[in-house]
Amino acid sequence: MRSLPLFAVIALAGCTQSPDAYPSLLPRPIESQSLAEPERPAQVATPDAALDARIAEFTASLTTGNRQFAAAAQEAEVKVAVARGVPEGSDAWLDAQTALSTLESLRAPLLIALSDLEAIAIERGKAGQPPYPALDSAITAADAMTTAQGDRIKTIEAALAGA
């Protein structure tokens, strides 16, 4: 029986620690580590003569298409002005509708060119290449042209509807 109190004293002695053994409340090295994204230098696009030539072709076709659209839009505005107030189905009204249809068909190549330019930019992005400034400006210009054309068509349609 003497061994039981001796065993209890030995077991309790293992539960005590010195007062200096508590963990420190100072930040650990892992807690002071920054989780911010590392600084990466921006990639610079190298000049590409073949891409510049394609962009020049698209830009030329966009300019030509925009000129054709502007001329057709003026003609459509004249026909709509004549057709204002006449009943639907009359010759003047049908001429105005035909002019509007022509505008839509003249806008289609510009939308295709914009789509092609955007496809080139997407392919460059997929390949991990940096943005190409001339391509980006051509896309911006084409987008502005197609938006302006769409707005002009809506205005002409509203004028024909009498709004």
C-alpha cells in the first residue's frame, strides 16, 4: 500500500512545470510573413511586322466600310424624311425600309472585322503574350465605329416610326 501514495506523488510531479515554460505571445516568424502578391515587371510587346500589316488591313477596311455606311446613312435619312407620315406599305415607306436594311448589311463587315481583331487579341492572351498597343487601339476604334453606327441606325428607325 505504500506504493500507491508514492506512485501518486510521482504522477503529480509530472504535471507541474516551471513558471517560465509558458509559450511566448510574440508573433511567430510565419505570422510576420507578407501575403501580398509579388511585384512583377510588366511585359512589353515586341514589334511584330506581320501583325502590324494585318492591323493595317483591318483598319483600312474599317475606314472604307465606315465611309460607305455614312453615305448610305445620309441616303436613308433622306428617304425616311420623305416617308414620314405616310402609311406603312407605301412606296416611300418601303424605300425607307430598304435603305435601313442596306445600312444593316453595310454594318455587318465592320462587326466581323471587330470580331476578328478581338479574336487576335484573345489568341495573344491565350499564348501568354503581352497586350499589343496597336491592336488594342484598333479594337477600340472599331468598337467606337460599330457603336456609333448602331446608334445612328436606331435614330433613323425612330425617325421612321415617328418618335
